[in-house]
Amino acid sequence: MEYYHQPVMPDEVLENLKVKPGGVFVDCTLGGAGHSEVILKKLGDEPGGRLVALDQDQAAISAARERLAPFGDRAVLVQANFVKLVEILTGMELQAVDGILFDLGVSSYQLDNPARGFSYQFDAPLDMRMDTGQPVTARELVNNLPVAELARIIKEYGEERWSARIASFIGQERQANPIETTGQLVKIIKKAVPAPARREGPHPARRTFQALRIAVNRELEILEEAVLAAVKVLKPGGRICVITFHSLEDRIIKDLFRRLASPCTCPRDFPVCVCAGVKTLKIVTVKPVTASLAELARNPRARSAKLRVAEKI
């Protein structure tokens, strides 16, 4: 299947990253290389201009090598999780960069490729790994985690009100037969969610699939660590842009940006700061940027995207 992913808010990303010819930028989530391509075009042929792009999915790296081939050695592609950003830049003898982009979540290719097991729309092996070389799949979690832990994951990462009931039904089903496919799991979830709730809102399996995907790929566990590391390697005046697609990610980024922009922990009635908190960021977007109506018409998946931007002091 051809690797593709329609980039969200490419113009807004380009503007807020302040991409300039000759700069060094990082795309921490290469995906279909849509954002990387527009950044590289803006960099132009100026000496020193470079984009370092990371992705843990080998399929993304392979497809992007072809798409970005016209840019030659100005595009440096690395198969790695973005939590290793500092290690990678150090290995390239890059001490600081001009801008960093995170476009979080799952790509269109991963969702639409049945073999990857991300979607509740297709019957496929329960996988959900962004890095297919890692050992833990959604099948492992669904069949081996204690029911209470499964319920916690579905509740916390999926914000699913029927988490305990869904986990209980999974526990009962797997005692008789292992749960091997997305189709089997969807049937179990539909049985667990009461009929009135199934008739309202999104697909009854959406939140559970989101939760399992986040758990398999440790998305929330590593997010704050990765963003903090990214801020450290930004040059003064450099921008960090983060696109999120659900409230859990957005809350982490919003709170983290606020903490770095207002680090003082002293009581409000203190006349002077004594906690020695050092302000490292200036928040650029008080409210997140969202996709335009024109973009939503072209790409409905952009409807939940939020772009938050901060600048290194």
C-alpha cells in the first residue's frame, strides 16, 4: 500500500515555525513527509539549510526517501522515536536548531492500511505498533493484561465511560478463545456498550482503540520527556510547534508550555520571587490554532487538530 498522509495546517506550521533559508529544523514525526516537504522548499538552496526528520515507522522512512530525494542531503531521515532526539542531534554534531515540529497521533496510512491493525473499520490482526520492530502489540495487551489494568488504560487513555464493562467482557471472551483480530475486539466492545450509548456519538470502539494504540506505543508516557528535551536543543528565538489530535495530548502540551513560560512557584502574596524558577519559553498561541473551513472540506481528519506554538527565550 502506498504511504500517504495529508499534512494538517501546513501553511500555519510554516508560518509559526518561522522557517528561514539556511536554518536547521527538525520534523519529529515525518509520516508521509508532507510537513517536511514544505519546510524543505522554504529552506531553499541556502548553504547550511537542513531538515532532520524522524519516524519510528520504517514504511514512512522508505516512502519519504523517495518523496524527498530531490532535496538531496538537505533532508536527513532517521528511523527512531522522537524521545531520542537529543541523542540523534548529538551524533550529528548539532548542538542547537532553529525550530522543531511534533505532529502527534496516527497517520492516514497507518489508519487506512488494514494490515497495521489500527482501525476498527477493518478486520485485521490486532497490532497497532508504529514501530513494527517492537515486541508488544495490541494483541499482547488485550489477551495478557489483568482486567483491572485493561480497564484503567481504556478509561485513562480513551476517556471511555464504559471502560470497566468493556474490560470485563474482554476478560470473559479471552478465557474461551484468544482475541486475535480487530474485528473480534469490535464485536466484544459492541456487546459491552449498552445499546442507547451505541446509538449516540462516535463509533463505540473508537475510544478503546485509541487507548490501546496509545498504550502500545507509549505515546503519553514519553511525550513530556520528548518535548522538554526538544526545548533544550532550541536556539534562543527558535520555535516549537506541536499538533495534537485529542484532549489528553493537548492537555499535556498546554500545561507543559505554561509551566515553562511561568515557572515561578512562589505564593502570590510574595513581593519577590525566591523559588529561582527560570522562564524558558514564551507562549505564542494563547489559544490553539485550528484548521480553516477550506482545509476541513479537503481533509475532515483535521477537525480535531490543535496547533500550539512556543518560542525559546
